[in-house]
Amino acid sequence: MASNPETSTYIKKLEVYNFKSFRRVSLQLERGLNIITGPNGSGKSNIMDAIRFCLGENSPKALRVSKLSSLISDISPETKNKGARVSILFDNSAKAIPVNSESVSITRELKENGESTYFLNNKRVQKGSMSEILDLALISPEGLNVIPQGMVTRVSELSPDEKRKLIEGIVGIAQFDEKKSEAEKQLKDADLRLQVALARIDEIKKRVDELEGERNDQIRLKQLEEEIRWLKSVILSKNLALTRDKIFEQKDKIDKCSKDLQELRSRLEGIRNQIKSLEDERNIFIANVLDESGAKNVELQFSMARLSNEIDRLNAGIKEDEMIVQRIDETLPTLYRMRDEKLREMEALDNVVKKLEENLCELEKNKDEAVKNLSSTQKKIEKLEHQLSKAVLNSEMLQKRVMKRKEIINALSDKISELEKHKSDISEKLDSLRNKNSSFLETLNQLEKNLSELQGLKKAEQDALDKVNASIASLSERKSKLEGEIEKAISTLDKASRAVLRYEAQRSIADNVITEEVSLKKLEELSEAGAIDGLIGKLEDLVKYDDKYELAILASAGKLMKAIIVKDLTNMLKIAETAKRLKMGRLMMIPLSEFSSMTRTTPPPIDGVIGLVSDFISVDEGLEGVVNFIFGDTVLVNSHKVAFIVSSRGFRAVTLNGDLFEPKGLAFETGYITKMDKIIDLIHDEASFSAIREALKPLQKIIAKRKSDLNQIEKQAKKLDEERIKRTLTIERLATQLMSIDKFLVRYRRLQNTVLKKMSKLESTLKKVEGRINKLLTIKAKHTEKVEIYEKKISELGLKSMNDEIKLLNDNKVSYNYLIENVSSQIRDIVTRLTKERANLENILRPSTKSLEEQISQLEKNRDEKVKSLEDNQLNLKDLKEKLEKLKLEESYIIESKKKSKPMLEDFEKRLKDLRDVEEGCLRSINRVEKELFSLNKNLESLNEAEQRILGDLSSLEYFEPLQTFDGAEAILEKISLEYENLKNNVNLLADRNYTEIITGYKNLSLRKNQLESERNVIVQFIESIEAEKKRVFINAFEKIDRELRNIFNKLTGGSAWLEIEDPNNIFSSGVFLMTQFPDKAPRESSSISGGEKTITALAFILSIQSVYPSPFYLFDEIDAHLDAVNIERLAELLKERSSKSQIILITLKPSMITHASSIYGVYNEDSLSKVIRYKPGVEAIVRSS
């Protein structure tokens, strides 16, 4: 609350023009307590309405009118079309209003069409801008700074939940709820995004699990391949070790054979040396022993021996050569075959290698081409993605423009649709009004015709009634002469007869009433059967009310309670024609369509006025207009005195007993409905009256003769009396009908004028609406054209084609990757095989073939040498044999001559022969060892080839050194190979790459999920902080209001009051109890105390809220109406105290309140205009309005 009253903002001046009951008024207001007083109905509350109107209040209900245009004063025809205007001048010396001026004026003008214009310091502004500026200074037409009539009562009746909501509204809890609602929307979106992410993660997780299995299979397959390669290498290493052991063993054997051969050759050489030595010794013997002839013989012997030796040597050489040639001839075909096989293998392997090289070259070419295509595709994708990103940005920008334009188009379409609907409504209303106008003309003509006819009938009935009255007067004179002569019994008979006559007359009236009831019943039956349309029902069947108001309601309606309610005039005329055709008599009908807009009269503010009769009647929706038409101008009061006062002021009044007072006291009616009910009840007493007639018959016979004349008179009087009653009732009915028709004529003429005005106004509005529609259609067409241009540009960007092309290129990329992987796999297989085949070719076949060719070449060379040696030896042997034969002939001659030397020579020959036998055995041993050595060398070559082949196989398995071996490798290899073969056909060779791609996406999604969870946690924390702040703000305000309430209530009553929260743990779902303890009474909740106590408690509650949330000024309208003198005095003192800090404008009728005023403004009514006079204690009164 402002601490310095001299610098706070307040209303300095209020100017009102043509607003409600004011034509023109200017009020100079002051700081402090400003009191407005005056009689009821003088227009006091209109001043408060004017202030609220100027501050921006737009609710007709809050301003106590049916529509805003009703605020314009209609008292003076010349000002009706000028609209209304209200201006407020604020003191702004404290600069609470953010305008650089010591004074700030705001003005609101209201035109007849309901449009408002706002001005701030005489400059036109929007209402929103003005409200924002005033809000900064805590100035508002709403809230608890404005307390209109009845608000204190409404606050006193608030439930605990409503009290809590009132505090929430004052505190501004709604902003927290809005923030929370927005945050909950964001939380919902975050949850949705998180659910989508989790769903995608689950989906990808399943795919990851699947690919992980496939990847594991692929890894297992590679492991098996490595293990198979390793096991094969182990087995090859084992075979290599065995082969090398065999080679070592063969080499040992070759070395042993070579050694044996060397020994045999050494031995052979020793034997040959022995032979030569023995031959030399023999020759010496021959030379020494024999003579010259003997020498010749010896020489011959020597030559023969030498030739024999030579022949033996040649024979041995030939035999050896033949064996060698034979062995070579046996070996060469095998070597040729082996060579040819190796050559064929080499040729086949060469072809395989060439084919593999060709395939490898082709595959590498395909791979290079695929890599090139992949690179080209990747570049195209990157280029397209770059283009696409630019296009997407352009598209998004264009889409935003399109969306913005479409929003404008939608708004325009909505506005056009709204205007079209408005236009259609206006056209329908115009058509309806035209039909109404036509119907009104017909009805008015018919009513005027009926009025003329009824006036003629009334005159004729009145003349007939005068004649009947004259005849009755004449008969009365004759009767009075006879009555003096009638005895007591005859008097009793006469009274009984008159009673019977009255019964019969009233029975006749009741018969008329029943006839009307029967007619209504027939019409209802025809309506139910569908023979007539538009009949809603009798008024008395359509209205509902409390029994205690029955007499007042029946008296207010009169015969109209029997009236038939129909939909419109057309149906009314059709039903009237049907009634005439069926001779149903006169019926009263009310067309609903003509009274649907009827409003109620405002009852005068007089003590004893209960309200309008229409306030106590409930009807179905749509019938309110008829109720307002029949009961809306009748005031229900609690006594005849109040009814007469109300009637004298121009209102129709009725008491709870059914006594009806017409306006200005022109007529008074009582008991009509009761009488009619009694008349109808007579029908039920017919048996009683019949018994009376039967009892009078004996008496009539006794006095028949003496009273025959009197009977004749009585009969005539009875007939005349019946006729008089009938005439009187007919005249009353005609008068009522004439009055009703007069009212109908007045109302229908007024309604017709209203319809004509509405038609003129609607036609003008229709033209404006059509112009607005055409303008909006033009604007919409321009925006639509822009949208088409933007959409065309978006389509020209070719996003779809680029996306399709990127998708196609990505498919191609996948195909190329798959092709490259496939080709790479094939290349690896071919390279492995090529390496193996090349190793086999270069390391095994070529060396083996070369070795074979070298062996063949050497053997062929040896054979040629041996064959040539054999041929030479054979020729030499032949020559030597021929020479030996010649020498033997010569020897025979010499032997014969030299028989003495023969024993010695034979001994030499024997020894030579033994030596030569040993030589031959040694040669055979050498031959055998050479053959064995050849075989061993051949085996060694095979083992060397096997070694090279195993080394080639190892190198093809990418092992260039032998591995450590172990037992059982073959069984393990067999088992693993079986697993490999079973697994090979079911393995996805791209599983590892796909798994890597998917797992990368999975990790990114997991990161996104974590990010979304973090975002969600932030939102949850934000909501929790909002809830905490909301609770803190509410509790803070609650505690402040509670403190102020305790203080203010104690000042007003001397008692105690406090606030309690129903459930402190659940503040915003529970209520707030307003507890009170008046002096000498127990504590009670505010809803359980008396009416006056409720009022003072509600006032204390309102004032405590105002203390916590102050305003520059306060408006109070008769807040002291239900307080006693003591409480009024205390309230006045409290308001006087508060007025030192804030301006207070108070409307009151209480003198004790007025005595505390700083300024007093008296409002009074003159010629239907409200005028104001200002009085300041000690200063002369000044009239402020004219």
C-alpha cells in the first residue's frame, strides 16, 4: 500500500456524457472518503458503472445491461444516436502510471453499434495497450478494488473451494498453472520423443542382437579359417619333419653306400695291383728262367696273359657297360614318364595360374571399377546431400512462408466464414424480421378489427344489461310488497329457492368454463394426433412455481393462464381457423415467436418488494419471453400497502394472497380466481342441491296456491338475475379482452417499430459485411497466389527427386560395397590359391622337372658313352681274341718244347686266375652298391621334392617356417572342418560391417535417449520448482491475508477471525475455511453463522485481501446495506482510516456512514435524468449536472 497519500494516484475528475441515466455530468473527486448518496433509482450505481466502463469493462452483466449499446442513454431522442462517452482524469504526480505527465486522462466512447474507442491523453489507443499501462499502476475494472451491489453477499456464500480460488485469482496462481500446463505439454512431448527413442532403441537392439549373432558367426568362421590354416600348417610341419627325417636317413644310407663303394674300388685297385705284380713276377720268371726260345715262349705267354687279362677286362667292362646300359634303359622310361607327368602337371598348373591370373586381373579390374564407381557414387551422394541441404533450407524457408501465408489464409477463411455466417445470420434475421413485420401488420389489422367488433358487442351487452336491471328493479318492488305477507316458512322457502337459483346461475357459468376447458382439451388431442402444428400447450401446464406463490401468479395472469401458447402467428391463425370450424368458441392464444425477446421490468427499490412475479416461475428453455410478457411487468409484494405504493408509481402489483393492483391505482381485483374455483366446485355439489330441491317440494305444495304470484315473480326474477349475471360476465370478459387487445396493439406497434429499426440496421450491417467479405476475398486471393508461387518453387527444388536419387545412390553404394567385399573375398581366395599354385609350380614342379631332365640328360649321356665304350670294347675284344688264338697256336708249339716251365707257369696262371676271380667278385659288389646308391639317390630326390612341396604348401598358408607339432592335430582339423562346412553356408559375410554401422547408430540413439532423459528431468525439475514457487506464493499471501483478517475483524466486531486450510498437505485440492468467533460466542465456520454476521465477515475478508494487494482507489456500492448501526459506525471509521492512504468512493444510504465523508455527492432524479450535487462540509453545495 502506498505510504505517502500525497503522492499516490487517484481519480481527480469524472466526466460522463449520455451514459445510462446521465445526460452530462462532471464530478470533481478528492483523496479520502468520497460518499455518493441519494434515493433508490436515482442513478447512484451508474457512477460506478461509468468508472468501470471507462477502465475497460466489457461485460454487459457487470454493467447491469443486456448489451453494451443499452448503456447509451435513450431518455433524449436527440442524443440517442450520439453514443456515450466517459472520461477519467487521474492524478499522476507519483508517476505510478508510466506516462510523463502530472495528470493522465483516459476516455472511452461507445457508438450505437456497440463499438468502443479508447483515448489516452486525447490520443487514440488500443484497449490492450491502455490496459497494460493501467495495470502497471494497479488500476483495473476487475478484482476486489471494485465491490458492486450484492458482491459482499456472494462472497459470504462462497464455499471453501471458491474462497481458495478467490485467493488464487488475487495472488495470480493462474500464471503458475499456465507455466505448469505449458511445461506439462513439453513434458508430454519429451515423454513422447523419449518413447519413440526407446522404441527405436528396442527395435535397433533387436537388430543389434541379431547382427551380433551373425557377426559372432562371421568372427567364428574367420577363427575357424585361421585355426584350419594353422592346423593344416601344423600337419604340414609334422609331415615336413618326417620327410626331413627320411631325407637324413637316406643321406646316411647314401653316405654308407658311397663309403662301401669307395672301399670296394680301393680293394679292386689293390687286387689289380696284385695281378699286375704277379704278371710282372711271372714275366721276370719267364725272362730269367727260360732261354731265348724260352724267352720267346715267355714273351708269348706274357702276351697271351696280357691279352687274356685284356680280354677279361674287356669282358668285365662290356658286362658292366651292358648292365649299366640295361639299368639306364630300365630307368629312362620311368624318368621320361615322370618328366612327362611333371611337364603335363606344369602345363596344367601354368594354365591354372594363367587362368587364375586372368581371373585375378579381371576381378581387380572389377574391383577397381567398383571402387571407382563407389567413389563416384559417394561424391554424387555428397554433392546431392549438399544440394539437398541447401534445398531443404530453401524449402524450410519457403515452407515457413507458405505456413505463414496459409495461417493468414486460414485466418482469412475463418474470418470470411465467420462473416459469411454473419451475413447468412443477418439475411435470415432480415427475412425473419420481414416475415415478422408482415405478420405484425396482419395481426394489427386483425386486432383492430377484433377491437371494433368487441366494442360493438360490449355496447350492445351494456344496453341489454341496463334493460335487465330496470326489469329487475320493477320486479323487486312487486316482490317487496308480497314479502311482508309471507310467513316464516315461506321466507325459508324463499331463501332456499334463491340459493337454488344462485346455484343454477353459477352452474351455468361453470358450464361455460367447462366448455372452454373441453375446447382446450380437443385442441391438445388434435395436436397430439398431428392434425395441427405449432401448439405448445396451455400456459398453466407449462409454468412451474412454488405453492406459496400460486394465488399471486394466478391473479397476475388472470384468464391468460388458460391461454394457449403457439409457436408463431402463422400457427396461431391456423389454430384459430380450426377452432372456428369446430365451433369451439373463443380461445386466447399467444404466439411465442413474437415475445421471445421480451425482457423484464426492473422492480422499484422499495422495502416489501419481493421481486417480479416472473422471478418465481420456471419454464422450459425458449418460453422465458412469454413469461416476461405476462408476468414480467408485475411486482410481487408482501402487503396491500406496499402493493398500493408500487401501483401508484406506475407498476402493476400483486400480493401473495392474489390481490391485484393495476398501475397508478386504476383498478383493484381480488378473489376472482377463488370465486371461479368455487363456481367450478359447485359442479361437484350438485347432489346436495338436488336433495334441497326435493325437500322443498312438500313445502311448495303447501304454499303453492298462496304464493303462485310470488313464484311467478321469483321465476321472472331468477331469469332476469341469470341474464344479468350472464350479461355482467360477458361485459367483464369483453372489457378484459378489450384491455388485452389494447395491450397487444401497443406492444405489437412497439414491436413493429423495433423490427423496422432492426431491419434498417441489419441492412446497413449487411452491406458493410459484404464489403468486408469482398475485401478479405481479394486479400485471400493474393495470399493464395503467393502460396502457389512458393509451392511451385518448392516443387522446382526437386526435394523428392533428390531424395529418390540419394536413396538410389545409397542403394548403389550398398551394392558396390557388397560387390567390392565379394570381389575382395574372391581376390583373396584367388591370391591364396595362386600363391599356392605358384609355390607348387616354382618350388616343387619346376625343380623336380629340372632335376628329372638333368638326370635323363646325364643318363642319356652315360648310356651313349657306355654304348660307344661297349662297341669299342667288343671290337677290341674281337681283335684281342684273334690275337690270343694266334698266340695260343704259337704257345702250343712253345709248350710242347718247353714242358719243364709249365708247372711254374701254371702256378702263376692259377694265382692270376684266383686274383681275377676276386677282381670279378669285387666288380660285382661295386655294381650292386652302385645300383643301391642310385636307388637311394632317386629316393632322396623324391623326398626333396616332397620337402619342397610341403614348404610350398606352408608358404601358401602364409607360414614360412615350420610350426611346433603335436599329436591329434588331424582329428582336431577334421572336427573343425566339419564345423566350418556347417557354418560356412549360413554366415552373413557383411554382418560385421552392418553390425558396426548399426552399433554406431545404436550408440548415437543411446546418447540421444540420455539427452532426452536429461531434458525430461529438467522439465520435471522445472514443474516441481513451479509447484514449490506456487505453494510458496500462495502460503505467503495466505498468511498475510490471515494476519490482516484477524486485525480488521477485531476492529469491526471485537471478535476473532482467521483462515484455515482444509488439508495443508494438499493445498490446491482442498478448501479454505473462514473461521469466526464473535464476542461471547463459540468459533464457527462462516457458512454456519447468521446473515448479518456473514456480511461483516465477508467485508472483513474483502478488506484484508485489499490490504495485502492494495489499489490506488476503491469503489464500494452499498456494502453497508445489511449492517446494523454499530457495525456501520465501526466500518465507517475503518474506511476513514484507510482513505488516508487510498482514495475510496462509496455509495451508501446510511447517515452514520455519510457523516465520515470527506466529500458528499447527492444523486437525484429529475425528468428521468440523474443529476448530482456536491457537498463538502463547510462549503456551499454545487450542482454538477444539468
